[in-house]
Amino acid sequence: MSSVLRNFTALSCTFRPCFSRLSTGKTWVLDSEVRTLVLRVNPNRKCSEGGKFNQPVSAEFVARVSGVPTMARLPFQESADGLHAAFVGVPIDTGTSNRPGARFGPRQIRVESAMLRAYNSGTRAAPYESVKVADIGDVNVNLFDLKDTCKRIREAYRKIVATGCIPLTMGGDHTIAYPILQAVAEKYGPVGLVHVDAHADVSDVILGEKIGHGTPFRRCVEEGLLDCHRVVQIGLRGTGYSADAYEWSRSQGFRVVQAEDCWFKSLAPLMSEVRAQMGSGPVYLSFDIDALDPGFSPGTGTPEIAGLTPIQGVEIIRGCRGMNLVGCDLVEVSPAYDTTGNTALTGANLLFEMLCVLPMVKYY
């Protein structure tokens, strides 16, 4: 059997029990119990670049259902050392106010990410030719103590961003944005924020507690982690505790784009304005899956009707190309409420789109 192979470094480490690897010039030989594959590199793909970038295992050669699940079938690495970007899970739902289950989000996103391929056909982005990225596993959270969990997240992300690596986070409930931004702002100073969500998450106290998934951005403002005139919140909707549920956000200088302002239209023009607003300063992208209408993504803890479409979600992320992104997250995937797996599949695709818009990514 002969076919195209870009660079199967990832294959040998991910499937070490099943395969051995021999190199003979431009020929890679993969021996299995079933057969021997001789795969010739097509030099026109220009992908290996001397092997300095990781490559995901391709379903052209290894079945998607095989192997240990990692995000996008990338190699697993224990730390962010040497990486330009890293996928990392934060499996908590201790800060959830409604339906729990987001602690299982990172695991299910990884499983569904087996559908992802190496290139973005819509934008022609080639992230694995230009960014060294791996899955570095999960933060070791404390499911019985939310404050301790926030401390653990903050310490873990300090180590990640200290290396210059850009974290791409799989949540977990939205509480995690607070300690992540504490670590990010320590390195970069106050950051701009593109916040995509059904909820503003700027409550002061919920049930007597100041830390939860409805409060992270209030805490971030109080601690000076955000450049408030470079904050935009997109997709906000639903019932509120007052007639103007977003008054506090606007009073801080945030741009609030309610879901009603997004109905029946492309969001590409909006994102052109947002790029101008963000300028060249550091920006963090936080995407709550409940920004999407629950008809598309029902697997979440606090669904609200009349939300964004997946197309609009992709437009928002692609519209972040050109920003100085220093971190991204995709949160609130709660798999138990979507037995199809489509919410996690959507989350996996949105995370891939985030990878594709990082500053150093190559486009054809």
C-alpha cells in the first residue's frame, strides 16, 4: 500500500504498542500485526519541516476509534515546554449554578475531536505546519473545594504561560476563566477580552459566594486583569434579575452585543470592528458553548433559547485572526445532556478554529 504521509512522528508515540517505525530516506515503514504499510512522503505537502512540529495521527492510515484519545489526536506531553500552543483540560463543574456535568467536557471533547483533520478547508490554515502543539492533559483539580481548585488552575497556568506557550483550554465550567486570566495578566498585563456567551458572567455574589461560573469577569475587573475598553461580550440574552441585565458591563466600558443584534446576519462586519477595537495589545478569547442556541448545542448546563448559530460562532473565531491572542478557552460542555455527542463535537471544532487563528499560523 502506498500513499501520502506528511510526518508520522505522532503515530509512533501515540500508538507505540501497535507500531514500530523505520526510516529509509523518504520512505516510512510502519509494521503492525496485520500488515506492513510503506508510505511515501509527498514533498509537495511541505509539512514536516525537519520534524520540528507535531502532526496529528491521520485517519487515512489509523482508524479514528484506535488509540488513547488526545485532543485532535496530537501527541501527549506532560508540560508546555517547547510548545507554541497547548490544549489543556480543566474538568470542573463545582462552580455550576444549574445542571452539572461540565467536569466531563474535556474528556468528551477529546473523544469527538477524532473527527478533526490537519487543515482548515474554509480558511486554508495549516496550523501543524507552523505551530508546535500538543495535548498536555488536565489540571489536577479539587472537586470538593472550588477556591483550592482556582489556586491550582492559577499555578498550573503560570507555568504554561511562563514558557511563552498559548493555552487552548477545554472546560469545565466558566469559573475557570478567572484563575486562568490571573495567570495570563501576570505575564501580559491587562488583556482585551472577546467573550462569547449567553450570560455576562459579571454577577457579584451568587448564593453568598463570590466565586462561581456567573462571577468570573466581575472578579477580573476588580483585580485589574482586563483592559475594560477592549472587552466585547457577544451573544448575551435571556431573562434577567433586572430590566437591564447588562448595565454593569456597559458601565465598565465593555461593548455588549446582545443576541438580538446578531439575529439573521453575518457577524463578519462586527468582527472587523472588534479587531480595530482590540488593536495590537494582548487578547484573550473565552467561548461559552451556551452562546450557541441549544437547538445546536444542547449539552450545556445553563441553556438559553434564541442564540447564535454554529456558523456565527465560527465567524466570530475566524474574525479574531490578526489579533494578538495569548489564550483561548471553550467552556461549559456538559455531555450528559446531549447523547449525540454533537455539542462536544462542536466544541472540538471551535477549538480547532481557535488554533487556526493564533498569530503564528501559516495559511495557504
